[in-house]
Amino acid sequence: MAQRLQLLQQILGKSPNDSFALFAIAKEYEGMGDPEQALKFYLHLQQTDPGYVGLYYHLGKLYITLNRPDDALQTYRTGMEVARKAGDMHAYSELNGARLEIDEEDDF
């Protein structure tokens, strides 16, 4: 995994706001058991490309891992709005399902 991370870091060095690289690096850190580093990259991605629909499901799940359910809930809700605007109803449905695991109110 470290070799993949190194390659992704090189890509990011050439293009600091590359959405795919930021997302992939976050996933690598998650796989390495380093949720705080993963969070750093997810949040950077959210700042630089808030329309990156795939971010929100994974960031929400990371917040659950970090025992931050309120942040997860807000992330899922934000992601649902992003997915709706993008016309990505599959992502919307996945985000809503994840949201319902921690929030039983069906207000969306």
C-alpha cells in the first residue's frame, strides 16, 4: 500500500487539488488504519471540490468510525443535496440509506 500512496502523493505534488488523488489518498490512509490523516484529505477535497459526490458517503462513514455521528449525519445530508443537484440518484439513495442508519427521521 505504501507504494500506491507514494505514487498518489507524487500526483498530488504536481496537481495539489486533484480530486481523484485527494480521494484516493484518503482511502489509502483509511486502509492503513490512519483515520486522522484520511480525514485531513477528505476535508481538503471537500474544500476544493464540494461537488465530488463520492466524497460524502466515505467521509460520513469515517465520521462514524471516529465516533462523530453528528458530523456524519451532516455530511450525509450535504452529500444528498450535492447528489440531487448532480442528478446522481444512485448516490443519493446510498447516502440516504447511510443517513437512516443514524437518523430515523425521514425528513428528506
